[in-house]
Amino acid sequence: MKMEIRAVCAGAVVLAAMAWVQDAHAQRSPWWERQKAAQASEATSVAQDGSAQPAVQQPYQPYVPAVRREKIEGPGYTYIEAGAARVDVDMYDVSESGNGGYLRGSLAITDDLYLFGGYDRVAKSWSVDAEHAKVTIDQAEFGLGASVSLSRRVDFTSELSLLRLGGKLDYKDRDYPEDDFSGSDYLYAGKLMLGIRARPVSNLELWAKAGYLRVDDNLLIDDSAVGNVGIQYRFTPTWGVVGEAEFYEDVRFYRLGIRASF
């Protein structure tokens, strides 16, 4: 558990550092140069005779904060979405899949930081004569993300989150009800992801992330590398269709849903 606490603290320092260096990064970005040109154009020039003459205005494109920029042309960080989910599990020489649903959201709290969270729940059932078994897997996630603008349409992101992974088994036997069983368990994990979010055109958004999952000690699941790729197609400025795939070492999540961006 001490390892998880140190990992979370280290991730928080990374996020804070990214937000702190945003100002230095901004000074090198194109909009900062436009801001300096705009301020220079508004200044008055002093002629040789000492009289003040207004400088010639130069066209420029003003800086737009990321929270407002996402409504115009940048990646979006304020949204809610829901849809269908599927999980494929390959471990211990067993391959199974389950279907269910998910709910997720994100909120931009500053130009550089955003909160995000989600919940997935999938299930798989088996029936053989009088016996019936059902396995349910759920994943809850909550985290903090930081973004650095690489251009007006591309951001670099860093995300640190805490996950709660749960499982439940229900077994029933109509012939021998005394053998019925129901049990559940859960564990916690920390996840750090680094990636790129891009909006190449106004109605299309793409993202790709990679990172690492650090799981609390248990007998079933090990630490794992993580990959995530996704796409959103906006058919209106607010509503869009989202498809995403998330890959762990032995588990794969697939999501297809509807997103409302604000």
C-alpha cells in the first residue's frame, strides 16, 4: 500500500509541474507571439520632434483560453457520455467476454486542469441444466488530468486516477439449493496515463494514451501496462458518437456511446 501512496504522490507532483510550466510553455507558443505583436501595435511611437504618433495596427489572432478554445477548434474536456460496454478476459487459459454499459464524464476546471471519472459494469451468465452462474465485473475511476497545448488543435495530456475494481459471483442450483452461493470482492489500483488528444477537423476528435496500472496486492490480477485509443464524431456541436478501446495485459474494454460536449 505504501508503494501505491508514493506512486499517487509522484503523479500529483507531475500534474502540478505540468500546470506550473504552462506559462513558460505559453511564452514559446504562437499565440504568445501574436499577443506581443498586438501589444506592440497598440503602443505609440515617438517621432523625432517628440510628438506621439499611433503605430500601424497589425492583424493578429487573440489568445483563446483552452476552456473556450475547445468549443471552437480544440479537444474537448467538458462532457458526459454513456453507452454500451464489452470486456474480453484472457487469463489462466480461459477466454471469456461480458457485455454491459458505462457512464463517464469530464469537467475542465481551469485552462490546464480537468477532472474525470467513469463507471463500467459488465456481466456474463452460464446455465447447465439446473445450475446457473453469473459473474459481474465493475470498474469505477476518478482522476485529475493536465493538458499542455502543442497547437490550437493538439494537446499533450497527463492523467492520474484511482480505480476500484470489483467482481461478484452468483451461483444457484435448483436441485440442490443448499449449494447456492453469492460472493463479491474488490481491490484498488492507481493508473498514470500520458497521451495526445487532437481535433484535426471541427467534427472529429482522436486520442491515444499509454501508461501503467499499479494494482493492490491480490491473487488474481497483476500490475499491467495500459493502452487507450478512441475517436469521436460530432454530428452537431454538442452531440457526438464515441468509440474507444482500452487494453490491459489480460483484459480489454470496448466502449461505444453518445457524448454531449459543453
